[in-house]
Amino acid sequence: MKLINTFKQQNILVAYYERKGKLMSIFKNKIKSENNNIGGKKISKLKYSGLFLLFQILFTSVSLTLLVFYGPFINVKKNVVSMFINSGRHQYVARWFLSDSEINNLTNYSTAKSGELTTSEKTNTSEIQVQHLNDTGIDLENVASATGKFKGYFLVIKDPTRVKVGYTKNLGKEGQITSVMAQRYDAVAAINGGDFSDEATAGSAKYTGTGGIPIGNLISNGKIISSFDSDSNKKIQSFGLTSAGKMIVGNYSANDLLAANANDAISCEAILVVNGKPEVIGQESGLAPRTAIGQMQDGSILFLTIDGRSVGSMGASYEDVRNLMLKYGALNAVALDGGSSSTMYYNGDIINNPSDAVGERYVPSIVYAK
């Protein structure tokens, strides 16, 4: 009897545990199924949230773009269009939305590139009294706008006869970066020089240039290297440095510059100051990196670069640069090629932050101090 009862008890236990196992398995599968459903719902919600966010970003970007280019805010449009059109590599963005005539009406870009000037005044060199011949001193000063809009650097070269114009060894084919040209000329300090064509040296491709083709006048060591439209008698806004170390600014042909005893010269982007007076700037510039050169009454040469297109320094307009030059005592000053070309070299290093993603941009010319 006891043995029978024992077998019965064992069978009951076995049946109980088998039933319990089945129930647990069902329960686990149900939990797993519910978890999968919850996970699927979470993934689905994340997916729709991501798509909605992407739609919002695209909608906002398109709306803002259309508002900028076709909206009623003329000053905003001028600044944005100027920013693109003055950037050699990104001019196509402005031309996606506006015709060349519309762009020129907003910025006066084509007129400026044609060599027409807003001023006929030329430098009175008698006002410049060179006082620091044979002075090897160069001062470095940081500059910044009061509003935090931009920051940059001034180099003050005491002896102006040390300042020269250099150019790429592959002129007409390929530019060089500022630091390489500076080292080739054994320079202590240098800034990028004049504007250049952004068309390919072979073929007609745009925005693919290598910085080898200068625009306008380029004179180095008393020799015409390049002239405006290959015509040494055609005038364009330019600056030159005479053998006496005096800077001349005005509407000059290459032959005019040589006749004025300029040993070195480059065409400029904008004339900022003439004879201590601020010039009206006909070309809208927007905010961008800038390079400029000026001369003080004692003959000292001012090199200026302003960083741009970054969180710490958005960039400056030509008016900002003009005001800085006046503040630092420039009698005459011009803006050189800006944007991603803007570079300052000093004592073996690049001391500013070029805005080009790959660093220094290839350019055809520099202004340097030996």
C-alpha cells in the first residue's frame, strides 16, 4: 500500500511540474511577445519622430532660403549674396537663385571687377614722411570688434622699404600657398595678395581654379608680371610701393605705376582710405575674412587679416576694415583678396585661421616683408 501511494504521489508531482513548465513557457512567450510589441512601437515612434524632425529641418531650410533670396529684407539679401559672390568657390550658390544682373544690382560686383572706381583721388605722397629706414622692428597686435563680430591681427612693419610683392613660381598655371611663397622669398612676414581667376587653367570649368591666374596689375621688383586684361595701359584700382617706401593708391595702369616709380604693385579689391579720408565703397561685401594693407604717416606699413566664417569670428565688411585702418592711423589703405585666401604669415608660422577647410588656399601673389 505504501509503495502504491508513493508511486501515486510521484505521478502527481510529475504531472504538476509538467503542467507548471507548460504554463511558465506560455507565460514567458506572452511576455516576450508583449516586449516585442512594445519594442516595435518604440522603434516606430522613433522612426516617425526622426522623419518629422528631418521634414522640419528641410522645410525650415527651404523657407529661410526662399525668404533670404526672394523676401523683402534687402539688407539681409545684400549681405548673403555678397558673402557668396565674393567667395570664389561658392559663387554658384547665389547664381542658383539670381541672375548676374540682379547680383550686380545688389552688390555692384561686376562693376568693381571691371576696374571702374568710385573715386578719382590719388595719393599725396608728400604727406608721408618715412622715419624708420633700416628699422627691423615689426609689431604684432590683436584686434577685435567691440561686438565680438570679428577678430584679427595687425602687423606693423616700421621700415616700408622692406615690403615687396612676390608671386607664384608657376604663374599662369598654379598658385602657391602664402607660407611657401614667403619662405621662398626669405620673408619674415607676409599676407596674401591680389585677386585671381577661379576658372581652370585648362578648359572652361568654373570654381576649380588653382590660383595661378592673377586679375589686374602685378608688378614685382620693377617688372610688370601681369597687367589688367593683358593691357599695360588699362587702368584698374591698385596700390604700389615706390623705391622710397611710399604707398600710392588710385586708378592706375601697369605703365602708370612704373611711371610713378612703383617697384611693386597689385590691383586691389577696394580702396578704403586715401590721404587720411575714408572712401565710399561702391561694392557690397557682406561679412567675410579680410586682408588689407595700409601706410601710416611715418611710413610704417600695416598688414591686416581678419578671420571669418567661424563661431569665434564671423568676419568683417569693407567698412569694418576701413574703420580699423583709420583707427590705426592709416593715411592710405586698400583691401586685398579676402575670403578663404586671407592668410597672415609671421616668423615661420601662419598666425591667423584661414577659413578654407584644407588650410591655406593657393594664391598667385603675396605682399611680404624681408
